[in-house]
Amino acid sequence: MLRSTCLLLAAGSLLFSCARQSPSSVETARPAPGILVAALQAETTPLPAEDIDRLVAEVDAEADSIRPTPPATPAQLLAALNRHFFDDDGFAALQDLNTIENTSVAAVLENRRGTCMGLAIVYVAMAERLGLSARAVPTPVHLFIRVQLEDGLRNVELLEEGHELTDDIYRRRNRIAESSIERGVFLRDLTNDEVIAHLLSNQAIALSRDGRLDEALARYDRALKLAPQLVVALYNRGIDLMNAGRRQEAVASFDSAIDLHPNDAQAYNNRGITKARLGDMEGARADFQRALAIQPEMREAEENLRKLDGHIGTAR
């Protein structure tokens, strides 16, 4: 993950979400605007309408080319989609979100590689064309796909060539609190607007890295209007506000992120750094201690706590 540097030590890493919409019918007609259209309309460099139409038509044609004949069951359609999507000529996973190009869905289609965000949009668009009920599902830092079949739900892990992981694995890997699941923050199907919010948040990360802070903050705000519970946008917005010296706003953004995802050690660490910059040393200490209680091996929080106590001891 990307790292930002702050006053005490590390400000922590910018979290990435690689992030669905209502179930598609068995027909191949695409509901307007469709997840792919919405994503292409949200590119940081606007695409002409004719380019959007061309790309959507190409994805539709690609999905149609893998449709089994004679008519197949949903399970057979899913198997055909996975074979195509993850084979040598399919789509490859990309982890790097440092550049704006890597947050572009048009670039995913051109280069056949993308982050979980871009791959999720293309996968859902193809599944939709095939008549499958597929949804993007969020964890704190990632999106995977959930498909409804006759015999139940199947998860598709985009960064592991379609391997199926259980919800419990995602929960344990990401220290997701039960309260976050109950509130619908993580591990639930996303709407189209929420998928686009994840995309806007990822674009904001790249814009921030490019030094375009005002544009980044505007993208976070747009994302949060579409998805008020988008933890990654709240968290990353907090980092950018902190680095911009807007510390009270940064604390408020971290507060909201922690309320939604109370097991996020890095958010506590970053809020503690911001509180220290504001002169709230006791509040900072409490946040560093909470970060260590969640993640005892977290060296940044441990070092920040040591530096904080040393600073207070010297001042006394």
C-alpha cells in the first residue's frame, strides 16, 4: 500500500478499495445507464460519448462470444465467464494505484489489466450481459464479486484468478467488526452508485499523489455523497486534510471512518498523529494505545507512542 509521512512518524497507508447493482434479468438488454457506462462517464479525463458507446459494445460482444450453446444454466455461464476472464488472454490483476491511468476503466479494457476496482466493473458488466446476477462486495480495502446461483451464492476473488473465498475469510483477513457488517458497511452487495463512489475514491488517491489536492478532495466529497458509509474515502480524505494542515476537519473525517470501521488500527494511528499536531497529547496517546490493542505488531503506533511520551517527558 502507499504510505504518507506525518509529523510523528508514518501517517499510515492510503487504503484502496478495488470495488454492484440490482440483479440482472435473464435477458441481455443492459439497464440504463449500466455499471460500465457510469464508470466510463466518471473518467478523470472525460471520454466522448462515441468512445463510451464503442467500449460498451466491445464488452457486450466479448461477453456474447463466450456464451455457451445450447442455452446454459447460470452455473455453466459463471464457469464460462471465469475461464474467459482469468485465462491467459483474459484480465490480469494490477496492484499499483499510484497513477491516474491505473484508475481508468477505459485503460483496463485497453490493457487487459487492472486493480480490483476496474476488474470488478468489467466483470459485473460481462456477467450482466450474460444474464448473471453478479454484485461487487466491499471489504475495508478491497472488492470481490458475489454471484447468485440456483444453489446459493458464490464469491469470485478477482486478484486470485477467480478463486472462491468465504465471507468469513474476508472478515478475518480485514479484522471486520460484526457491528460493521450489521450496519451494512462491509460484505454486502453494492449499488451502482456505491460502485462509482469506490471508483471516485480511487481516482482521488491518484490525484492526491499527483499533487492535485483540491481535485482529490472534490472526488472524495462526490464519492461520499453517493456512499456516505464509504470508509476508504473518509480515511483517505482524512490523510489529505491532515497533510494540508486542516487538522480539525481531518479528525472529523477519521472519527467518521472509525465509527464505521472500529477495528481499523491505522485510522486510530493517523487520528492520534493529527491530535498530537493539534496539541491534544492525551487524545493522541489514547489513539496510539487503541491502535496497538487492535494490532499489537503495529510498529508505527508503537514508535509514535514512544515519541509522544518522550516529548511530554521533556516538556515537563
